[in-house]
Amino acid sequence: MSEHTPDHPNTPDREDTHVFGGTQHQYYSPNPGFAPTPEGATSRSSNRGGTRIVIASLVVGGLAGLAGAAGFSAVDGIVGDGVNNASSSTESRVSTPISATQDTPAPDGSVEQVAASVLPSVVKINVRGADGSAGSGSGIILSSDGEILTNNHVASVAGNGGSMAVNFSDGTSAPATLVGTDPLTDLAVIKATGVSGLTPAKIGHSNQLDVGENVVAIGAPFGLESTVTSGIVSALNRPVSVGESQGTATTYPAIQTDAAINPGNSGGPLVNMRGEVVGINSSIRTATSSMQGQGGSIGLGFAIPIDEVLPIVDQLRNNETPTHAQLGVSVGDSVSNDGLVSGAKVARVVPGSPAADAGLRTGDVITRVDDQIVSDSQSLVATIRGHRPGDQVKLVVASAGGGTKTLTATLGSDGGTPSS
């Protein structure tokens, strides 16, 4: 199967973006509007066919339904017994409640300091669909006059006659309108109206992250705005694909983290310990057994790397149609006789495409792009998505005729075919 751009039929000159053949991947997206449900309802049926039942599923981790959060239990705090100054045996002990301890500045690089600096740049987004569905997600302030970055699967709920409003960290709120969306990268830019003096987020570099590095996720999980969680970068360039059917998936080379990400976190920032945005929280792997349920965090959260989508964000902010890199092949998993997947096998090369110009042939197996291992067809799609039109890449290929070759391809563009 060849690449499909959401909302547009596949044509021979379009890039392949979805795997075909080979093994079944356990990556699925929820039913449309899975989290926001009409008030008083327990679920909303999908009009896109049956729901798959899986043991573990990757869901768009974004929208939290607006149902009340009942069942919280109070936890009694342990009151400190004071501070004993070891330098003086005559120093008296003072029983001091935790809330009355000295307010000392948080050290640089601490979660406390990062939270204090980033929280003013994060919003909760309340969305309401024309059909009465409602939910909430998160967003990242881009400009002082109200431009906000979020996920397409958050903003799209308010499309076709719906509405949006944002809650700021200072308790104020404002209505918002859609500026632009790109379903292919799951991004959207919205604009809060009638605001000024906002605090834009600091943008970092996802390509400077290392596995094991500390990170912080901020957002509104299950509607609980200004929630801060922390963890580490668990993996980089993790191929993640979420979508409702083949050909409509969003596939990207994700930052994997064990920082708790839950429904409602989508569109919020993943930041480094300098308080710089390195990713947009977008999806989670859950242990729920049904795609209709809203699973919570099990330590497998995924964020869209900021470096790889900033050009798309700029296009959306400028009211331009987003463009994406393409190689010009249809691929499937390369499966050996013992059933192991070992690369992306070329099923078709589009004539005149960058792949054709580079010398790729039907039956070739792509095993590496630059220094990135290509383990299967989904991995190839995610890797190409991480590039821009005009980028030059080196492909390591197991030739259909035997042997290994290294090819150089200059990636093309999808031509700005509308994807919103």
C-alpha cells in the first residue's frame, strides 16, 4: 500500500506513508473524538467501522473528557520535626509545618525551577464539537498575542461549527480560533483572541537530546490544568504511527519518555531541564483492552520532536499549506524465511521520484537512512518524515540482486497538497 495523506486519496505521484504487508503493528488510534463525549453519555460510537480489541494499544493521548474527577482521597502530610543545627548543641528544635518552611529559590535545573519557568507558557484548551462532544487538551504559547501550538487531534474536535477556549495559568481565559492544521504531523496552531502580554515558550533542540536525559511534561491530564510530571528520555527516533486505518495514520520519529502523559496532555510541552520545549506530547501506549476506553500512563509516552516540525509550525503560522518530504517509494516489511523483519522492502518506485533518481529498484531492502537503522517499513516512514524537502540522505540498501549498496537521494516535496 502506498502513502496516503489524510483527507486526500492516494495518487501515483504521492509518497508512501503507511506500511503494508508483513506483520501487524500494535499501533492504533482511538475512535474519532474518543475522549470528548456528549455530556451525560458514556461513549460515542465511531462511524468508521468496527473497533479493534488489542492487549496493548497506542492511542492518541490527547483529549480528556470533561466528566467530573471523583474519587480523590486526601493524603495527610507529615509535618517536619524542625531542623537540628549540628554546629550548635544549644540550638532549639522548632516544629515547623511544611507550608511554613522558608521559601528558598529552586536550584537551576530542578523540576521545581523548570515548572516555575514553563507553566506560564502552557494552556489548557477546551474544545466543543458541533455535535455536542466536549473535551480538553493542552497547548504551548508561541507569541505574546496569543498564537498557540497544539495537536491536530485536539483542535480538530472544534472544527465544522465547534468552538475552542483556552485557560491560562493565571486563571484567565479567552476564546480561540483555528489558524491552521496539519494532520500528517498531528499539529495545529490556534489563536486566542483579545489577549496580549503572554509569555511565549522557549524553544529548544530535540536533536540535542540523549537517552537517559531528564525531561518534564506539562499539561492538563484529564482536565487537571498546570500538571507537572517528570521522567527521562527513554528512547529517541521511536517509530510511532497513530491513525484510524491504513493510509490515514500520523507517523513520526517520536521521543519516548516515562514522564507521565495522560489524556489531556496532548499538545502540551515536553521540556528539557533548561525549560526549553523539545517535543509536543502527542500519544501514549496503554494497557487498555479496548480502543473505546481511555487508558492512563504506564510509562510509555511519546512526543513529536520539535526540531523536525518547526518548519511546519512556521508554515501554519504564516497561513501557508504545509509541505512534507517524500522519497517516492511504496514499501513493506522485509521478512526473512524465519519470520524476522529486517528492513523496508521496496514494492514500487515512483518514476521520476528521488528514489528513482537515486537508483532504488523494486525488491531492494532499505536498512539504514544516514545513521538511523531502518528496522521495518514504519521505521522508514518515520525517518523520512523527520526530514524536509531538499534534504540529502544516504540510503544503505540490500540489493535485490545481492550485495549491499549505498545510495544518495535528495528528498522531494509533496507539493503542498492541502492536509487540513
